[in-house]
Amino acid sequence: MTMKIDFFIKCLGTLRYNFTYLIKGLKIKTIYDYELNELQAKIKPAFRAKQIYDWIYKKYVTSYEDMKNIPKDLKLQLQKEYPIDICKIASVESSSDGTKKYLFEYKDGKTAEAVLLLMKEKQKDEDGNITKSEQYTFCISTQVGCKVGCSFCLTAKGGFVRDLTAGEIVSQIVYLKKENNIPQDKSVNIVYMGMGEPLDNFDNLIKAINIIADEKGLSISTRRQTISTSGISSKIEKLGQMDLGVQLAISLHAVDDGLRSELIPMNKAYNINSIIEAVKNYPVDTRKKVMFEYLVIKDKNDDIKSADKLVSLLKGIEAKVNLIFFNPFDGTNYERPSKNSMIRFRDRVISKGVMCTIRESKGIDISAACGQLKEKKDKEI
């Protein structure tokens, strides 16, 4: 009974929130939605904007009350006009390998996932002195739900709900750093490959990238930011023309349009050839390669013939192939491939002169596949 009452109260709160935005005709921007120069134009005196940026991006403060050098009247104005408490952590799962998966709940009750991956652990010498610090990668969502409808992805079950704002994207990184006590000067890698198709939320994504890269803020270089896309070729071309310096990862997963259209329905609009041509024109740092992510599914795309076709497709591209084990979830008909088939596939691609690695599975003992944690939380309600 108590659970039903709580759910009813939550629904009322969500309705009130959505009704407020409907009346206003637009969503209220949060403090995380602004680049520094935009805040300096709005907040007077302008130096206060730099102080606020320092509080939220260097000290990870999530309440104006904790900003000691900001006047009280300005704090009240900021909370009213530029809310900072835009989300909360609804759930978190921790893996034995250091992976943590977070479910963020926004003010309208909608949720999106983000993942912290511990890529390398801290190293110490025999005297206990730290010789190398940890290395982290954050997998960030750009939408609530997704329009692409990939048959292997649990997120597709819930359909598309809405885009995340630039501020909602940025806030995920702030919370991940804050919750894990990651120093402000510690570099992390960002991959936009959580829930949603990043290039389908193009304007908010680009704004978030610029905010995240600002040296006065989170200071995460665009070269440490990677966009993982299912392949909206027209948006890849547009992104390339902007030449932001962000890295590109293509979720390819198949070597012919028939299978790819089964796995990724969007392929009917943006087929493999259009994606490959767009990638060939994309400006790539000479020290980097374009990543091609290849989700390996047993008896679907794990054979040697597919490996040879993949190499042929990538001819003329400075490419690196990243093979990914399919993580099964309830209701799927697809199966996880054997380790031996993954190794055979990798070795075949390498033998043809293309760099290829097998991504180490992380978080396999928790809700590893995209959308699983959200699905679990929804069932609890």
C-alpha cells in the first residue's frame, strides 16, 4: 500500500513539473546548460560567473548554499533562474571489476544511465608510492530512450522519450566525478555511448562537448571525447565540417546491409556505403584512428567470411576494430559468442593488416547491457 501511495505522489510531482514547462512553453535552463561566456553575459558582475564555474566544475558543488564567496541575494536569483539540482542518483550498481553503473533521475521523473569504467587500476612501487594513477572512462547518455531501435539493445524496448539537454548531459560527468572523488585535474575519457543516439541530439551534444572541454570548467579536451554513433551519415559529415577534434566511433556490427538492417533498422536510411563514405571525409587526428565497434553475436556475424568482408569495407580508412561480446538480456534471441570465435575473428582481421582488439567485458556481474538498470528500476515501480 505504501509503495502505491509513493508511486501516486511521484506521478503527481511529474505531472506538476511537465505542466509548469507546458505553460512556460520551454524548459528552464540549468546552470549546466551555459558556456562560461554566456553566463558572463547574463550574471553581473561578470567575475561571479567564473566563481560559479569553479564551484560546479572544479569542486563539484551541487548546491548554491555551499558556494561560500557568492552573495546570498545572488544565490537566491541563481536557484530561481539557473537551477543546479537538476537530477539525483536513483540507483547504482557496482561490479567486482570496478565498473559502476548509475541511473540518473531528472526533474520530470525520466531516467538515463551512465557508466564509470575503471580501465586501469592505481599502480604503486615497492615502497607504496603511487607510480601511475587510475584511468577512467565515462559512458554517457544523450537521450532518454532511443529512436534507432537496435534489435540487440534493451533500450529500444522503451522507445524514444526525449532528448537530454546539454546541461543534463554535462551533469552526468559532474556527478560521476563527485561520487567517485576524482580530482578536478585528473583526466578522464568520455564516450557518448549510453542510452540514445548522440548524433540524433546533435545541437545539445555539441553544446555539451564545448562546455565539458572549457579549461575553466571540467577541462576535458575534445580529443578525450568520443562520439559513438550508429551511423547517421549526414550528421557525421556535419560533425566533420565543424572539426571539433572529437574522436569518432562507428557502431557497425555487420558487413552487409541485410543483416545490419535487421540489427539496426536505421540502416535502411543510412546504409553501410553512405557511412563509410562519410567516415572517409572525417578529419582524424594523425595520432588517432576511427574506431569501428563490432558487436559479435553467435552465429550472426562471428564467422571468418564476415571478418574478410569487414577488412574489405575498411580499405582506405585509418581504422581500428573493437570486437564486443554481446551481453544477453531477458527476452533476446541473440546469444553471446564463444571466446574462441572472437579470437579467430580478431586474428583474421589482424592478419589482413587492420588493427583489431577484443574489448574486455566489464560489469558482467551487474546490469551490464545498456538499458538493463533502467529496466530493473522500472519493474520495481
